[in-house]
Amino acid sequence: MVFKRMLGAFGVGAPSVDTVLSTPRTRPGGTLEGEVRLKGGDFDAEIEHVTLGLVARVEIEHGGGESAGLSQFSSSQVSGPFTLRKGEERTIAFRIPVPWEAPISEISGQPLTGMAVGVRTELAIAKAVDKGDLDMVAVEPLPSQLRILESFLQLGFGFKSADLEAGQLFGVRQELPFYQEIEFYPTGRYAGQVGEVEVTFVADPHQLAVVLEADKRTGRYSSSDAIGRFHVSHEDALRTDWASELGRWLDSLSQHGSYVSHDSGYGPHDHYGSHGHHGGHHGGHHGGHGGAGLGMVAAAGAAGVVGGLVAGEVIEEVVEEFFEDEGEE
């Protein structure tokens, strides 16, 4: 979806900007390519720079409540100063990086409920900045992330929603000022043992940090949070039988309240334990076990989670309204 707008900050007859993505889908650590198409207005304009920013809707907790805000988590200048002549048409090709910690917003063509990620174009003219143009972008999971998400479907969990929380995770090297929580609910054998399970990924070029939070049922009317954390290389993640690994952890919650596995010898050591709320996302020591290959293809994973997804058109309407509101503030 492309929004063509006159640059309202500069009045009637100002230049217009239209950003077109040739790669509207990407992955963490990938790239986005496209063109920024400018058209001069009724006067010559001194352009100071053209900058593209990746933005997302983030939940912010404060004073016992929660509000949503727009967060820019990556910025790339695609042009320096130049003069855009009256009526001139100019195209600026770009190729910008996507951070490894970028949140997942789509799985196999299906948008995740609650997620909204976009590319915003900023045009600076004579020391003024106008947001200009906004385009939706789909961030699909890395193969290592998809492997873990699929395992929850194998264990009988269903996708509920996803969101971004402002803050830093405990014990995890994190560059972005927020983290994503992908939430599942049990529909099978674990329905009476755990409530919702939240999965958080923090990726870098070499490995994947995974933080799990489960609402552990401890009695008829009570529950507590169980936290799991581990690190694994992207290659080893594809060789691990995650359904078995996560199944052992979930089984241990009802038996002992925590699960500690032995060192498999291929990754940093972490553990699982029971703690309080995710405010710190506490965790500890775990080593995975070698397992099967990639397993299910992406389409199979999408078929399992589609019940928790909404149509792309609905997501676009929500995002357009949200970004329009941000621009008016």
C-alpha cells in the first residue's frame, strides 16, 4: 500500500513524495529495496536530506496503565542535499538494512494480529521535516524462528496475538528499545497445566536468544509465571527437535516448577526456572538436544496459526489510521 501525499508542512504547491517498495517482504537481518519518487511543486525546493525509517507500534507501560506509541527502530539516509526544481521529477533508488531484532509481522503471507511495521519517508526542506509517505512492510521469521514457532503448533497450541513492549530483557544482549512477545494458548494436553505462553526472539547474525514465559497453573485458583531462556545458533536451531524440548519444559512445570537440561555441547548455557512477572524476564541455563531437520514447511505453519491472524486489509486500515493520528499530533 502506497500513500501519495503533498508535503503538508510546506503548504499548497509543495513537492510530493511517493515511496515504492520493490521488496515489501523481508526478514530480520535482510534488506528492503525500492525507490523514493519526488515531484517538484510550484517552486524550487532545497532538499537537505531524504531519510527512511522503520517504524512500529509499541506498547508502553506507565502508572499501572498502558498506552501505544510509534517507535522508529532504524533510520537510513538515502540522499544528501540537492535542489528539487519546480515541477522536476526525480527518483532515488535505495537498499536499506533491516535490524536483526526487527519484529515479526507476518508468517507465510498472513499478518500477525496486533503487529504493524512500516517504512516512513522523511523529507527535510529548509530545516523543516515532513513525514511524507508511509508504506506497510512484512517481516517474516527467520528459518530458526519459524522452526520454534511451528513446534508450538505441534504441541497443540494456538496463536493468540503479538505485540511490542518497550523495555530491555534481563540477561539478553539487546539493541532495540523494545522486544516482541508472540503469544500462544494451549488447546490440547497442556490446557490444564499452563495458561498462555509468550515467546520472545532476540536475533543477531550468529545466534538466536529465546525467552519463554508461561502462566503456570499451580492450583485451582492460582498461577505463577515460569521463565525459560536459552541461546542457540541459527544452524543448530534447525537441527533441534523443539517440540520435544519444549514439551519436556512444559511437562516439568506441573511436576517440579522448573526444568534444567544437560549441556548438549553446542551453545551458551541457560536454564529454565520459575520467577515473577516478565519485568526482568529472568532465566538461566539450558542446552538443546539435536533433533530432526527443518520439518514442516512455512505453509504448514501458516495453516496452523491462521485462526489467530487477520486479513491484510484490516491491518492496513488500522495502521493507516494509527499513523495518520501520529502525524496530526
